Amino acid sequence: MARKTGSHSDITGPRVRAAAQTLFARHGFAAVSMRQIAKDVGVQAGALYLYTKDKQSLLFDLMKGHLEELLEAWQLHHPNSIGPMEDLEAFVRFHIGFHADRQEAVFIAYMELRNLDDDNFSVVEGLRKQYENVLGGILKNGQDTGIFAVPDTKLATLAVIAMLTGVNTWYRDGGRLDRETVQSIYWDMVRNSVAA
Amino acid sequence: MARKTGSHSDITGPRVRAAAQTLFARHGFAAVSMRQIAKDVGVQAGALYLYTKDKQSLLFDLMKGHLEELLEAWQLHHPNSIGPMEDLEAFVRFHIGFHADRQEAVFIAYMELRNLDDDNFSVVEGLRKQYENVLGGILKNGQDTGIFAVPDTKLATLAVIAMLTGVNTWYRDGGRLDRETVQSIYWDMVRNSVAA
DNA sequence: TGTCTATATGAACATACGTTCAGTTCAAGA
DNA sequence: TCTTGAACTGAACGTATGTTCATATAGACA
């Protein structure tokens, strides 16, 4: 879509996505116009269509990109299972850390699901389920080996993810509690709530 | 704004709010037009302005009404403190039950905050804080009397509320788990995560 | 130097928006 | 029967929307 030699830009595409991400997170997908995005990029609205098919694709690319990055980052952070307790601790700390670094993307990823059209929703939903299954697998494994005592692993999965993702509504770098403290406190709570 | 004797309606106002609530919950405030709401009510768009000042007030009234009802219902459900453990259990069961009955209103109340204008946001934010303080007070009380062991009551409050409110993303009446089961499982998890 | 092409403009398209308002309808009270 | 007034319509208001496209610009390569 762009490029041939080292021409002008190559960074305008990313700048469009960055502007869209900030605006979507702040005001919501439906409330943001292509003209507002263009203004933030420093370009006219028509030029955006050199970098995205349409507004819907802009949203979809952001969400898909975020979730793929999340899954990759987990693989990198914890490539092999060690044991249920260790895996769970790694997951809790990873989730909080990763999400603290990407507040806008996280916010969009679970606030704007209803603005995806059907096909795009299926893709994003699939990726989200994949991530839930990471935690689900850890809990199930711990339950089977008697290390955890959760009456219903599916429900516990959702409960823990909701609790962890809730951190994003209030955590800010430089706030009252630093990241490691938050991770440790949440790890305590999660461990207590599932340990046998 | 309406009425004098038993004239025609008196129920059209509520019907407008009901239609708005369903549509806002399903598609988001910004994505719903006054004409769509009117269509669901069975009336032309102009007629809506007999029952609401403008679209913004429609949203504000829904959110304020929901939160006021929530606070009242808690007072009714648990008017006096019994003890930290009993209060917390009552809160967990109440929260899950109340929210299961009002999924649309709950969804709107924490998805559409950013679409409130400044004054309305302050009011709603105040009511939300009041409700958080209910749980915050219980946890602090339990911490002070040594019944709970939470390193940070403010953080624990937010963590527990996030976990409980997360129920709304998947719970449906008639689903795999009935309401009492869900309440009991969550109560177990919450108790374990804060008990000394 | 001249050509090519990615990058961008800015005007235009049809459609939709929230809101207002003059006018119509019609049941109830006198 | 006539009057009143609340309930409602339907058209209009100005503005905004997502998207397209003919046209301009200007840097890279031959």
C-alpha cells in the first residue's frame, strides 16, 4: 500500500493506528470520526484510506493486533509449564504487567466488542477464548492434581480474569502503589481464592 | 409534563426509558439514534422530547436511577451491620443477585461513563463511590478487628467489586449454574481471598 | 532533465444526526 | 356542543458522518 524505496513515510500507517487507538479509548469507537483521527495525524480525512480499508478495519486491526501480541507475549514469558502454582503466579504477574503497559488497547479490546461486525467479532472472540484457555488450563491442571480447590474451573477462570483486568480501571504508573506491590497483593488474593 | 386526569398515557415516559436502556445496552449510547428509540416506542422522534430534555438526559436518568436503586436496595437488604464476615457474605450475595436482575442497566452504568457530560459524570461518580464505600467499610472493619487480612483495603475493595461485577459478562438465568450456586462459589472465593 | 508514483488534498456524495416547531388529532371537562 | 390542551406528527433546521475521486505535489530513478 505504501513504499518502494525509502520514500517518504512508512510511519504514517502506524501513526494512524496510534491516533485511532487513543481516540477510541478516550471517546469510544462510535463517537470518534475519521476527521478527528485525521486531524490528530495531521492529514485530511481522505488520506486515511491510503492506510486502512475503512473505519471498521481500523478497530478490528487494533483489537486483533492487541490480542495476538498478548498471546505471543505470554508464550515468551512462560513458554513451559512448571507446575500449577508456579504457572498461576506467572500468569497473574504477567497479566497485570502486560495490561498496565497497554491501557488503551485493553480498554478498547473489551469495550468495543459490540462495534465489530460479525466476521471480525468471531476472530476476536476466538483469540480472547484462547487467552482464557491459558488460565483455564492452569486451573484445571491444579484442580486435577489436588493443588487447587475450585468447584468450577470455567467460573473460576472468568472470576480471576475479571479481577485481574479490573486493575486497569484504576492502576496508573507512579500512583500510590507500584507495579510489583500490586502484582504481589493480587497474587496473594488469587492464591487464597483457589488454593486447596 | 404529562397528565391532568387519567388521560392517555403516563406510561409512555417509562416506555421511552425502557427502549433507550435496551438499545444503549445493546449498541452503545453513541451508536443509538433518537429515531431508533422512537421507532421502538412506536412514535416519531419529535415526540420523545415530551418525555426527556435531550439524549444526554436520557442516559443520565438511566444511570442515576440505577445507582440510586442499587443503594436503596442494599439498605433494605442489609440495614444493620452484624459482623464483618456476615456483612461481607450478605454483600457478595446481594451484589450478584441484584446485578443478575438488571443486566442492561449494569452494563450501561459502567460502559457509558465517558458519554456523560461533566456535571452528570460527577453525580454518577459520587453514587458509584458511595456503593464502593459500602464494601470498603466492611473490609476495613474486618481488617481492624483482625477477621480479615487484606494488605490494602482500597485495592481489595476494587478487586472484589471487579470480580463480582464480572459475573454479568456471562451469567444468564437458566444457564448451566443457577443463581444460588454462583453466589455460593463466589462467596467461597471472596472469603478465601480476604480471610485472616 | 523528465518521468513516474506514492502521498496527499479538498471538494463532493448521499445519508444520518439531534433538535425544533407549526400544525393536527382527539378525548375529557364545561 | 364547544373549548381546551396534552399527545403527537411530519417536515424542516443546520451540521456531521463515512467514503470516493479528480487533481495536485514533490521526491526518486532513469
